[in-house]
Amino acid sequence: MRRFRLPLRSAARGFRPQAPRGLRVRLVVAFLLAAAFGALLTAGLTFHRARAAILDRAEETAVADLRTQLDSLAPDLTLPPTAEDLRGLTRQIDQAGGARAWHASGSYRGGEPVTASPGTPPVPDELRRAVQDSGRAVHQRTEHDGRPWLALGMPVAYSDDSGDTDTGTDTGTGTHADADAGSLSGLTVYAAFPLDDDRADIDALVTAAEAGAVPALALALVPALFAARSVLRPVRRLRHGAERIAAGELDTRLDAPGRDELADLTRSFNTMAETLERDAAELRRLEAGARRFAADVAHELRTPLAAMAAVTEVLDEDAASGVLPADTEDAVRLISEEVRALARTVEDLMEVSRFDAKAAPVHREDVDLRTLVTKTLQLRGWAHDERVRADLPEPAPVRVDPRRIDVVLGNLVANALHHGRPPVTVAVRVRGDRVRVTVTDRGPGIPDEALPYVFDRFYKADAARPRSGGSGLGLAIAQENAALNDGTLTAANHPEGGAVFTLTLPSAASSPGTT
């Protein structure tokens, strides 16, 4: 059977939601969506039940009214009826319908329905077949000229005792002749009337639901904001606590009222902060102890090493004069080299301890970096060494501590000569507000796995030869000195082979303290 559909207007037509940002917005939107879904589901179920109730009531009332009319009019009809008799019967039914605006038609023994009203909608074929097959009253909702209609089909039965006709109908999806009422007479009456009033009632329900949706969502916004606030408040406290811990305030603790999941999370946060504070204090204590130990050892070794160095100088003079036996001479030279290496290591340790204690002094001067490079090479005897080349094409004014930059350059060139292959090139270039010094060798380069650690203290890339002429502190000290002069020191491999160390310093025009 065809059934008409009553359209639902949607206020959300054309709405394209976008992903909200922020936890508060997402919580509020989720709450409102849940409220809207609940309201929509409730409204949909209510509308469905109300619509069904309105239509069922209209159908039951119509069937009862038509039965009443047939019970009154059908006994006066002569069987078999003529077309004029059927037309008169339907005219009476139409007139008796009153405000219901019946449009009736009659059919005898399956003939074409006869009607007295030219505007009567055609009887649906499926309705006629259903009445003929079941012998019961049948109703069907349909559409005609864009309007919803209710069509009824009701067979008329003979009466047992008097031969009169009787409708013998029942409400519901159809009626059938009562077994006590007699057999069917072959007369079937069809009636239809518009459901405009019922459609108006259903549209009113839809309008009321739409009108109540906005206030409902507005009211739902209040508990949504309250719920978001109650959830976000401990989350915001946790964020502030995490920021304070990240800033170094390890004594941060948060109140954890309640017994919900957020309270458990806050207590876990407090436990974590307490553990971090305890571990950090222990690490600081151990680190301070290690620094004091290294500084104390280096300080205590300086005096005996100075004496040993003086003695080895005397022994070196004797060894050079040839007054010592050959075996003794070799031993003296070995001892002298080891004493000098140990003295350099002690000096490096003292320098590292000053870095750790933030006590390393910096005396800045305005100089040309080319001059510093030239002096470094001259002081170490590399100015006329074919193994070292200087590339100094343009002035490079900087404001630095010359002694510390000399240490950096000396360490880089010595490292290139010791671990790489000559020639070693020292190049100075000015790039905007930065001055760069690159020290490049032609050796095998630095292993890729060692690059991240070349500036670590006591790190040596060749683990198979841990005993070498260096202490493993030279590059670490060079990097510390570069940082003290607001510069950076990096290591890389040249595409054509060899290691490249780059010292980057601010030019004199951009250095702090210059005018």
C-alpha cells in the first residue's frame, strides 16, 4: 500500500561542523551534541508515536462513522442496485459526512465504482483487491493532488433474520462480515476524505519540537559549562604544576581533593614530583662531590707535578748532553713526556672545574679574528709549517676574550694534525652578523657514530687505542670557551673527505657591550 509522508523541516540544514579546538570547547560541544542527540531521539520517538496516534484515531473514527452511515442507509437500498441507486447512496453518504468532507463511491459485485461527486479521488486498485479478497473493511493512506487522503473500503452483508443488509464491520486494518450477520451482499462502499487537519496537527508538533530545540540546547549549555569547568580545573592545576616543575621548582605539590580519577592523577603527579625532587637532590649532591673531588685532586697534584717538571727539565739537559747511559737517557725522556702529559691533564681538569663552578673569567676585547688566527699559528710554530694553511681574505672584527679563542683555535688545529692528514686549512669568513672560522683536514673524517659525542669529556672515537697523547678534554674545553664568547662550535665531515670544525662568533657590530 502507498502511504503519504509528512515532511520534517530541519533547522540544521546546511550546517557543516568544524573540529573544535581546546579541551573546554570540545567538552562543551560533546555535551551539547549528547544533549541534542538525546533531545532529537526523544522528539523523534514522541513525534512518531504522536503521528501514529493521530492517524490511527482518524482511521478508527472514519471507519466507525462510515459504518454508522451504512447501517442507516444500506437497508433502504434495493439489491441488486442500479447505477442511479449507487449514485443516490453515495450522495447521501457525502451529505451525511458534514465537516469530514466525504467523497463516496459504490460498487456492486466488483463493478466500477459509481460516485455522485465529480471531485472524488479514484479508488486505489490495491484497496479494491484487498476488500474483495478479505471481505473486510480496509483503509489506506494515499496522496491525491499533493494532499494526503484516507481511503476506506467497506463491504455490506445481508442480515440473517430479515434479509436486510448489515455492514458487519470492525475497526483496524479492515472489517469483515460478522458470522452471525449473514453473507456478503456484493455491495461495497468506498469513501475518501482529506487529512489536511491531521497534517496540520502533525506539522504543529514538528514546529513545536523545532521551537523547543533552541531553548533546550541553551539550557544544556549551563550544565555543559559547569561540567567542563569541573573537569578542566584539576587539569589546569596539573598543567601549571608541570610548568613549575619544568622551570625547576621541584618542591611543587598540588591539592588532591576527592576520590575520582583526576584526584588519583593529581596524587600520582605529587608522587612523581617528590621522586624527582629526591633524585635531583641526590644527583646534585653526587655531581658537586665529583666536581670537588676532581678540583681537589687537580689542585693537590699541581705542586708535586711542578717539582717533577723541574726535575725532568734537569734530567732532560743531562740526557741531551750525553752524560747519561743510553738506557737511562731513554727512561728520562719517557718520564719527561709522561710528566708533561700529566701536567696538561691537570691543567685541563682545573679549567673544567672552573667551567662547572661558573667561575671562568672572560675578558673581552675588540680584535680582528684574522689577527688571532695568525698569533695562534705563530705561537705554536705553525705559521711557517707547510702542513697548516691560513685563508684570511677579509677583515673579521669580533669582540671576544683573545686567550680563550686562542685555546679553541689551538685545540682544533692540534686535533686536525693529530687525527687527520695535512694540509689543515684555517679559513675565516664573514656572513652577515656572524663570523665563521673553519678548520678542515684531509684525513678519514669522524665516524658517523662518533659525531654526536666528539665534544663529550674524555670521549675518544678510537676505543681500541684509549691511551693517546690527549686527555680527551681538549674539544670539550674548546666548546666551553666558544660558549663563553657567545659562539658555537660544531663538527661535521667534508663531502670530499676529512673533518670540518666550525667556530661561529658574533661580529663586533652585534656583540653585547659594543657601541
